[in-house]
Amino acid sequence: MPSPTGPDPYELANQAAQAIRERFGIDGIDVSFTLGSGWAAASDDLGEEIGSCPLGDLPGFSAPVVIGHGGLLRIVRTASGKTAAVLTGRTHYYEGRGVAPVVHGVRTAIAAGATTVVLTNGCGGLKLDRPAGTVVLMRDHINLTGANPLVGARFIDMTEGYSKRLRDLARTVDPGLPEGVYAQFHGPSFETPSEVLMAGVLGADLVGMSTGLETIAARELGAEVLGLSLVTNLAAGISPTPLHHEEVLEAGAAAAPRLRSLLAGIAAAL
Ligand code: HPA
């Protein structure tokens, strides 16, 4: 569908998918992993590398702007023989480029054949018994960005935005994984304590600045979504101290060994 604000995002995703097939000499991909804050280290253990390139080399992608958010596409063969696209970084809505670039990675992966989309993030936690370092399976999200990647009468069902089947599969790798509801804020300022309280009243256990919009785009195109959140800090007002981006990075680094083995296990089980 032509868009008044730029190139057709679905056509752009088709072009990026074609560029991936040609560049890596593959027929397509089966699954994609988007690695958010703290998760990038997991990229090394997902499978045998077929090749990699800067995401910015592909149609419609731009270089990442946040320290700690990588910007590579790696194509790997998983232990179960699946071809996986690993995106070590994402475009965030707070970058102000609009919503289409935010979901371009997911749309590209699905245009290249992915039927499973694994989205990871670092987030603030609302529960004292789930401190920094806790990994939570996303059961649902609350989109507080005011934006939506879908334009026009695309009334897609979001009853099971995050696949129950994939959550069960993740628990075959780690039976102790809890579930939670993620509230996506616009950012880039962290939430105020009152906004965190509001998110809790609305039913959220986690607050962050990504993932929900990508899930909407993936569900429109029929892919199953697995959402994994790393609690990098207790959310503002729950935490006794002010929040810093460095704290988010440190929590990711501390959790790296656990994230690596968890995601490797999931990749092998998919
Ligand atoms: N809020 C929003 N996004 C985040 C947080 C947070 O507390 N921590 C890491 N990403």
C-alpha cells in the first residue's frame, strides 16, 4: 500500500529480505532473534555462523544510536538445523524516526520467511521479588506509546500476542521462568514513579521502551512471538536509587552467561 509519508514499508522489507538471501546465499530464514539491552552477548551461542553484516548495509535499516545497542545482522544455523537471523540491535521509537523503522527488522525477517520471532529486551521491574538479573517471559503487553505500526483498517487479533506454545517451549529449557506483562512507554526518559505506579495498576509487571510495537507488526504477518525481558533494574520509585543507563548495561553484563545459555537452549529447541 503506498504511504503518504514514505516508501511502502512492506515493500522495503521485501527488498531487505531479498538482499539477505542474495548476500548470504540462503533460500530464506526460519526464525529471528532481536537482541535488546543486555542480550547481545547471547548472539555468539545461537548457532554456527553463516555470515554477518552491519544492519545499516541493508535496505531500510540505519545505524544504531545507543551505546550498548549493537547493529549487526548475523545469519546462523541453529543446533536444530534452522536458519536464524540474529539482529544485535534495534531502532527504538524514541529515536524519532517514526514507527515504520522500529518494526522494519521484524517485517524483514518475516518477509525472508521467519515464522518465529524472538524479541528480547532489558526493562525495569515492578516486583521486589524479581530483582535485576531476573528473566521474565512476556505474557502480554500494554502499548502506552500512542503509536501503532499498522496503518488503515488492519484489525488484527492480539489475544495471544505472545505465543503460549513458545512460552511453554522456553520453560522446557528453564522451568523456573516467570511470566509478566510489559508496558511499553515512549521514552527516552525513564518513567516517573507515578507512571510506574500507573503501569502497575493497569496490570504491568515490567516497563520498557521496545518490543510491543514489533510484536504487533509480527502478529499482523502471522509470525509467532516469544518475548523475553531481562529485568536490568527495579523501576523508578520501586528502586531506592535513581536510574542510570550504565546500571542497565552493567546488569546486562552480569546476566550475560545466563542469557547466553538460556537463549542457546531456546534456539536449539525451536
Ligand atoms: N524503564 C524503561 N526502560 C528500561 C528500564 C526502565 O526502568 N530499564 C531498562 N530499560
